[in-house]
Amino acid sequence: MPERYLDSEVCPGIPFAERSMWINIVTMLWTFNIRATNGVDPNTGLPFKYGDSDASFCGDFSNAPFSFPVIFEPRSLRRAEVARREWAELEKNITVLMPGNA
């Protein structure tokens, strides 16, 4: 391991992880219209209330929203086909890179 990483407290993979997350988020936004539903909150039986207060999130070490109902609709047939084709290509590559995980 190069010496420059031995004394560093910063993970050298962070830039790669951030770029990967960015690509995935942008791809989802390009592919889908994402909208709220009129779903029912299973805890209350009332229509689900979306919120951005701290009460809408869970976790101690990392913060994530509680589950909430949402609809993903393809923006177009063309975009849905691109997403399907890319997914199939990724699945083919994962079987090559990680044969036991197929």
C-alpha cells in the first residue's frame, strides 16, 4: 500500500463512491417521474403525511427516511427501454465479476 494512505484518516474510495451515487441518482431521475401516492400509513390507518422533520428519519449512525409510499413511472417508453437494457448489461457483467452472486 502506498505510504500516502497509511497516515490518512480519509478513505481513498470516497470520491469513487460519491461519483457512483451521483450517477445512480441522476439515472433514476432521468428515467422516472417520482411522485407521492395517496397511500395509507400502516401505523395510523390515515393518509400518509410526508414530512421533512427529524421525526421522518431513523437511524443513529446514519440517517435514512422511514419507508414511505411512492410511485416510480417511466418518463417515456424509450427511457424505460434504455434502463432495461442497461440493467441487463449490468447483470451480465456482475456474473462475470462475481460468479457466485448470480
